[in-house]
Amino acid sequence: CRTVEARDLKAVHDEIAAAKKRFGLPPNADVVSCYEAGRDGFWLHRHLVQNGIANIVIDPASCEVSRRAKQVKTDRIDGEKSLDLLIRYYAGYRKPFRIVNVPPAEVEDARRLHRERARLLTEELRQRNRMQEILITTGITTGRYLSIDTRLEELRTPDGNPIGEHAKQELRRAHERLTLAHRQQLEIKAERLALLRAPGSEAGKQVTTLVQLRGLAWESAALLVYEFFLWRQFRNRRQVGAAAGMVSAPWLSDKTDREQGISKAGNHRVRALMVQLAWGWLRHQPDSAISKWFQERCQHAGRRVRKIAIVAVARRLLISFWRLLQDGVVPEGVRLKRRPVRV
């Protein structure tokens, strides 16, 4: 075992060279490595691969652990366990862990746009709610929060008195944060459109293909493309559903047989978006085969069954999008937009 400082790449390569010398291996001997996916991301993986090291990024949730009430965990134990799994993997056992698909650097960088936009939407909603709370405590209700800074002196409580000076200052500060979040959203929108409209953009082509379907806007299509379709390779529909975490998770042991719901082991952004799109799909594409299947199955069902079945609609819809992008197969019964749409 050797210990090096985090991000000290020179020390890593020095230790590898010393190990080759110690074991009498040639300088060009193959080197394999692995590490668990975490906060550091994939920069280390790319560096190792560029330097001829066969590295694997492991999904931490897929590693086997002790099921005792108290689990012993240290860096040394984790390192030895990872080494054991790596040896088993290269010995031919292909299921000691699950390997993380590492996106290309440019795709990973492009994903930051819609992820930041989601955080800004949350920040904008938080500031709107905060301003609403301040006003309601004074008996005032208004919905025009982006322009409230020009009307603070005109606002009056129900008994005709102006709001307090400190409340005004708090509203101004909240308005500044709200305006900043709104402006940055517009900037991100312009950046995303420029990225998709770039000549020869594969992402732009896929987004343009998806937005021809009624009920799908370009922002949702862009999230699906960058998070799911652009850089992943699927062999069948089961892999598509599993990557989004929308497959069943049974618990079958002896006489125990129960369903735990969907696995939720995949991309949570794609999963949440697909459930939203599934509800909209029923409204915008009522004649599609997927919508008819849902209506036949849930015609006399209750609310709980419909909420369960909508996940199946989302999974089928995601698979149909994959087939459309990969093979050009338009989903059965789907209505396209009247005019071709370009991003």
C-alpha cells in the first residue's frame, strides 16, 4: 500500500514506476486501476487513460458490503476491497461491480448549462416565495415581483399605511437576487441555443428530431439528449429503462414475494422529466399507441393505479425516443407538428 497526496499526479506516476521496478516488470508493462465515482468527477480517469493506464470508474452503490449492524470502514479497507474487485474483474468475473459510463469532456461541460438553469429556477422560486411572505405579513398581495422595486413607495397596507422601512430594504435585496437569477437564466438559454445551432452539432440534430413530436419542447429534448442519448450506447430497450432507473425491483425470497417499485438507480433528472412528459403525452398525443395502452389499462382504475402506470408510460416513451434517434422509427400513432421545427 502506498499513500500519495490528493491530485498529486507526479507522485502517482512515480509510485507506478517504482512498483514496476520492484516487481521486475518492463517500463511499458500494462497498468490497470479503478476508483469509485464521487465528488472528484472524471478528470482523473481521463488523465490516467491519456497516459496509457486502463482505468475503470466504479459505481459505489454496486459494490458488495457487509450486512452487519456495524460496518467497519477505513480508507485502507476500501482500497483493499477495490483492489480485490479489480482482480476479480480482470480474472473474468464480470459482475463484481457496475462500471460508470464516462461522458466525453465536451458533453460533460455542456451539461452544466441545463443543470445550472435548474438551480436558478429553484433560486428564483425561493426569492418569489420570500417576497410573497414579506408582503402577506403586511396584508399586501401582488404578482409582479420583477418590477416591484419601482412600486415599493406606492404599496400600502389594507389600513392605508406604508410598509416598514426594513421590510422595504429586505424586499429590495430579495428583488436583486430575483433579477440576477432571471437574467442569468436568459443568458444560459442563449448559450444553449448557440450550442445547439452550431454547424455540425450532433446534439442539435437529435434535438431537432425530437421536437418534431407534439408535446415535446426543445428544452426538454436538449436535457434528454445531453443527459442520455448523445453519448450513451444502448443495445436493447432493457438497458434504456435501466439507465433511467425505471425498471422493477422485486423482492423474492422463500415465501416473501413483493414488489419494491422502480429501482431509481439511474439518472434522476431524466426520470423526473420523463414522468412529466408522460402526463403531457396523454394530452398532446391521445391517438398514440402508448396513450391508448394507458387509457385501456386505467379506464376504470383509481388514482393510485394511474400514478403507477404513468411510470410505465414514461419508460415506453423513453424507449420510443431512443428508437426514433437510433433507427428513425416514429412511434405508432404519433402526431407531428404541422410545420417542421428547427432549434
